[in-house]
Amino acid sequence: MTKPSSPQGLEPLDAVDAKILPATPRSIRTGLRLNIRGRSVQLRGLRRSPTGLLRWLAILGPGLIATSAGNDAGGIATYSQAGAKFGYDLIWVMVILTLSFAVVQEMCARLGAATGRGLLDLIRERYGIAWALFAVSVVLIANGGVTISEFVGIGAAMELMGVSKYIAIPLGALLIWYLVIFGTYGRVEKILLLMTLVFFAYPVAAFMARPDWSAVAKGAFVPKFRSDPAYIFLIVGLLGTTITPYIQIFQQSSLVEKGVARRHYGPERIDAYVGAIFSNLMSISMIIATAATLYVVGQRNISSAADAARALEPVVGSAAKMLFGIGLLGATLLAGAVLPLATAYAVSEAFGVPKGVNLDFRRGKVFFSLFTALIVLGATLALIPNVPVMTLFVGVQVLNGILLPIILIFILLLINDKRLTGDLKNTRRNNVLGVGTLILITTAVLTMVGSRLLEMFGVQLGQ
């Protein structure tokens, strides 16, 4: 009996023995190199889509990166201050914000998949250049302060590890710039996803601090209202650092650049929800860790990164400063890359110029120039001596909270425009949750502003 010869690829299908065909498709190896949009690309082969757990992990990307970037230097400072100053009393705010955060991020992702446009692109095309300029002004004000705070955070993190900020900040800025300028979107996304792993230190710290879990549950599910201006101020800070304008912009623009089509949107919803839940679990862990270690011993104010690092002492003892420094560095490098990118996306979209990490410098001159300018400006201003680090961090997040309602109004108007979104238009449930989030944030901002005005006229609110 002769051994059947291998198929040559030209025989009729019926003439080929099925047993000698491969059981699964194989990669098509090739050395073919193409030039696409000014960038040289090598076709490495066509591979099977991942299955099982890998399939779900492959979905994670813009949503997880964007929401984790919210746990930046300002976020860590705000959550730590909330735990140190008021113990577990503000956890209920974060529980409510988890739902609101997930809804807002999912709306932005859906808007990007439905239209193939970034947020500022849509504002310009739908409402004209005047409204686009107004929106981009809000973004520049909100993002400008946060960008500076990220590089201040890089300096503070490295000083905890014994490195001068005058060395660390320029090197950090150069690393972020090189990563984006000379990387592709896929490579940048993978590196940014790896940076999110640093946040796992906080759940560990929360458990190792042995908090009073009944008090934690009470703080999470029994809202506690106070007229104390500091309490209201921190609520607005928590709102601003959790649902931050640059997070929505980055989520939508990066999903568009990733090339997610309307018909393939379904799985991306998981990315938005997982990102929001993961991010806020880390945030709640920070509050619990600082409440269980700083609040209980009477240290109610955090004035430096070293003070915040004490929350990790139950886990690693004397190495708390080093571990906190590594976590803070990872968080600030992540946000230090996302923030300038989100701002460059927004400005480029507002003026209708090409944008995207996958472009080369010749085609994305404006986009990369904006990104570079923001890096240089943020790093330069962060080198100013004697900056009140924690005050700057929390203050910037409060500013974000004040400006956030403007961006939310645009998102709600656009996602409900059936001419843009079609069958991906908001449902009634999403509208109730979205408008509820807008009312919650606006009420908190107006209450804070009102209490500050009363203080100016000598009226002190009760505790």
C-alpha cells in the first residue's frame, strides 16, 4: 500500500485525503513588508483568534488603561486624604461612583464604535467649531493642571526611593515621549496595561491593615452626610478624580484608533465595565488602607508622599516607602502618558487634523507636536522647588470635578443623537443613570461653591 503523497494545493478537494490536512489552521509565515501611511509594516502571519480566558483578556485595552490612569498621583492623594481625614465615611461615595463611572465610560466606548470618531471630532461636526473650541478649552484647563501633577508625582515617587526629582522628572518625561513617538498603538497599549499591575499593592495593604470590616460595610452602604466644608470639598475631589474628563476622551479616541467597528462593539462593553470596577476597587482599597492605619492613630492630614506611604507599613514594614514609591511611579507614568495623549487627541479632533499613535511624525505632525509640548511643559513646571505636593494633587482633582459636568452634557447629547448612533443609541436605563450622574456631580459642585461663598461672608456651616 503506497503512502499518499502530500497535497500540492492544486488537486480537487475531493481528491485530497482529509487525514493529512492540518487539524487546525496554521500561521502563514511571510517576510512581506508594506509601507502603510508612511510606516513600514511587516506581515508576520495570520493566526487563530485566542480562545477561552485569553479571548476575554484580549478584549481588555482602552477601558482598563483609561480608568486605571484615573488612579494617578492626584487620585492616590485624594483617596488617601479621604481615608486619613474621615476614615471609612466616604466609601459610600465610591460605591455609587462605580456604577456611574461604568455607565459613562461605556457610553464613550459605544459612541466611538458607533461613529468611528473621537469626542471632540463629534462636537465639532455636530455643533460647530465654536462649541468645539469651548470644549477643548475646558479640556486644556482640566488636563493642564493634571499633567503637571503627574510629573510632580514622578518626582515625589523617586524621592521616596532616594533619587532627586531633578534627575527623575526629565528621565521620566523622556521615557514617556520615546514610548509614544517611536511605538505603535498595539505596543503602547501592552506596556500601559502592564503598568496597571502596580495597583494590586493596595488591596493587599487593605487586608493586611486588619480594618474593622463592620465599619467598612457601614461606610460603604450607609451614606453619611455632613455640612463640614472639608467633607464636601473631598466629595467633589473624589468625583473629579474618578470620572475625569481626560479618561472619557482617551477611552473613546483610543477605541477608535484600535479600529473597533460598530458590529464588533459588544465585547468592548466588557472592557469599559471591567476597567471601571477594577479602578474603583483599587480606589476603595486606598481609602480602607489609610483609614485603618492613619485615621485610627489620629493622623488626619497627609502633607507628603511619605505620609501616604505609611498606609503600606502593615504589609511590608520599613519597606513601605519603597513599595509606595514604586506604585506611585507606575501610576504616574501611566497617567503621564495617557494625559498628554488624551489632550493631543482632543485638540487634533477639534481642529480636524490627523491624529493617532500609529501615524508617523510627517503625517501626525500636529498631534505629536502637541504631545511633545505637553510633556515638556508638564515636566518643566513640575521642577519648580517647594511645590505643596498633596495640596496641588487634591486641588487639581477638585477643579476636574467642577469642569466635569460640561463634558458629561456633551456626551449625553451625542449618545442620544440617533443620526449618529443608530441602534447604539442610549436606552432609557442608561439615560436615567447618566442624567443621575450629572445631577449628582452638579449638586456636589454647587454645594461646595456655595459653602465657600458663605465662608467668605463669615458664615460657618455646622459640622
